[in-house]
Amino acid sequence: MKILVVEDDLEIQQLIVYFFQKEGYEVYSASDGLDGLKKVKNLKPEMIVLDIMLPSLDGKNFTKIIRDMPQQYGEPKIVMLTAKTEIDDVLDGLSLGANDYMRKPFDPRELVLRSKKLLETNTDKSKKYKFKSVVLDDSKHEVHEDGKEVELSKKEYDLLKCLMKNEGLVMTRERILDLVWQSNYYSGDRSVDIYIAKLREKLKTIAKDIRTVKGVGYRLEEKK
């Protein structure tokens, strides 16, 4: 798999490249936004590790261009790196189409692990997802908890699948609406909150693991 690292700090860029190469990925790099955009068009990487503050073209506009023109740039997973701590910056990046974000300073090992998780959703070879005692069998369109089938509506099922496929990753309400409701929603992000509450009620063993990320959205992650 091809990964493109777009980062203007050469020390950080080389560190990220090193850790991904250690895992056997085919890694490319760029030091500014416009060069990075050209490489995305030519290389069609499966993932982009993207700094927000970049020369020539910042990470937010970079992401918007890619998401607006998938026929030219493909549909790579995007992990944003930011030195900014304001929640608005994170929300902006995620709403533009980033799949995940990490704040600087960061541990490159965590970046690699989170990226692997994202890339796994691309392959999707197995039609079965498991989290603790909950198993979603997409080939049969069934959900079991502790071995017993749980009846879910189509939206509840699709929402659970979305969370399980992206386990450990923050999903904004807007992103969930795009993936689960697609263009067929009119009631705003309140719909997501309502269906999250329904899932928590029906799936008792993982209710606390469907975690609220205040001001952002939700994440499925085992509560310790």
C-alpha cells in the first residue's frame, strides 16, 4: 500500500516515513501542499498523513480539493496532524473529509497503529465484525450479543456497522450522517444522537464503549 506524507518539517517528515517503511509500506513524501497534491494525482496513495499548516496550500484546502474531485485524486484515507489545540480546527478538518486527526507532538507508533486501523476498512475482506461480545455478520445482516440475536432497524444496523468498522476512531456527526443517512436526512445531527441512544439501550454490554467525544461525535472504544 502507498502512503504519502505531506509535512514541511523535514525532521518530522523523515520520522513518519521511517516508521511506515519499517512496517513495509511504500512511502512517499512532500514538503508543501501543491507538491503533495500533484503526487496524490500521480500516485493515488491509499493514505495521506497530512500536516495542516503547509506552505503554498494548507491542509484544509488540500483535503477539500481531494474530496471534491475523487475522479482525479481517488479516495485516500486522510490523517491530519495539527499543532493547534482548538476544537474548531479539528472539527473543520473532519468536516472537510479527514478520517482522523492527531495533535502534535505525537507518538509515531500510535500514528502507524491508527493508520493501520483505517486501512483495514479499505480491504474489508471479512463480512463479520466483532467488538467484545457483539458480532455483526454483514453477509447475513445479523447482530448477536452474547450469542443471542438482537433486532435492529436498518439505520441502527448501519450505524453500528459504521462504528465497528471504524473502531477506535472519532466519527463526527456529519461524517456519520454522510455514511449512514447519505443524502437522505433533513433533521440534522440530532438524528445521530437519537440512534446512538437506541444502540446503547439495545446493546447493553457495549453501551459504555460507545463513547461521546464532546463537541465532535462518537467513538467505539473499550472503556477501561
